[in-house]
Amino acid sequence: MRVLIVEDEARLAADIVEAVGASGFVAETSADGEEAWFRGSTEPYVAIVLDIGLPKLDGLTILKRWRQEGIATPVIMLTARGSWSERVEGIDAGADDYLPKPFRIEELMARLRALVRRGAGMAKPAIGVGMVSLDPRTQQVTVKGIPVSLTPLEFRLLSYLFHHRGRVISQSELSDNLYSLNSERDSNAIEALVGRLRRKLKADIIETRRGFGYCVRQDFA
């Protein structure tokens, strides 16, 4: 699952990228307001971390444009000022959460995971499907309570399917959300990845819909 980080402070951006990647997401960055607006309008992201003070185009203007365009991607806004009036303006513009600088990276990640979880209609931190449980906080997957070792890519695939239970996900959508924008993509990679994941889980929870994609049923018990 891809997260766009829009921050022009190089050191802070690098810290956020490291934390986002360590939490099982694919982190992409932009330090330019105009570029960030374009990417957020044309690329699929599960969430966006958006600084207000940016060159070329400020964060509030970007957010207002996205919402006017119908882009509903969850957005956490960052600001160095953090006045109550600015927070109100950000929320009114369509921000889903607001975090004044300086902040702890751990708090940002907790808020980010909560946004992604709420976007998928899930209230609990851990996601359970049948005998399989996935915890985004610890990146741990268990089957019948026993931990299963997954690669970062396998974890991202399972997480994306779990967060979109009940919907058939095409191979192209999975590829768009599992790999960074500039990564090379093999058309057979997703099928092989699903096969490895099924063997590791030893649980028949991922359905193949021939010609359409993959699905984890909403009513799976």
C-alpha cells in the first residue's frame, strides 16, 4: 500500500520514509507542491502526509484542489505553526487529521495506521479473517495464533487484500499499490506472490476470480 509523503524538509522526510517503510507501506516522497498535487491527483495512495509550508504550492491549496477534484484519499496535515485557526482551516479544507510540528514519529505512524484502518471500515487495530490475524502495528501475521514469517511484499499484499475485504482486486490494482512508481513490474509477479502467500498461510482465504483478480470474502468465517 502506497503512502505519499509531501515534505520539503529533507531530514524529516527521510525519517518519515523510514518509519512508513518499516510499517509495511510503500513510501513515496515529493518536496514540490505542484508535483505533489499532480501525483495525488493521478496516482493511487492509501494515505497522504501533507505539509502546509511547501514551495510552489502550499498544502492547503493542494488539499482544496484534491477535494474539489473528488480525490478522497485520507490526508494528515503537518504544520510548523499549529494555531487553532489553522487547524480549523485545514479540517474544513478536507484534512482527516492534523499534527503540529515538532511531533514524535511514533504518533504520526499511529495516526496513519488509524486513517488507513478507518478508510477500510475497520475499528480494531488487528484484522482477523478466519484463523488468520494481521496486526499492522507489529507487522505480525498469525494463523491459529502461531506467527507466520512473511516478506515485506507478502505482508503488503495480504494487508491490501484484508483492508479491501469483499471486493475483487485486479492484478493491475495490486501492482499499482504494492510497488513504488518507478519499480519494474512483472505481469506474472502477482500470481507468484499470491501462490507463495497461500502456501505460507495454509489457509484458503484468498479466492481467485478468473479474469478479474483476487478476493478475500467479507463474510469469511
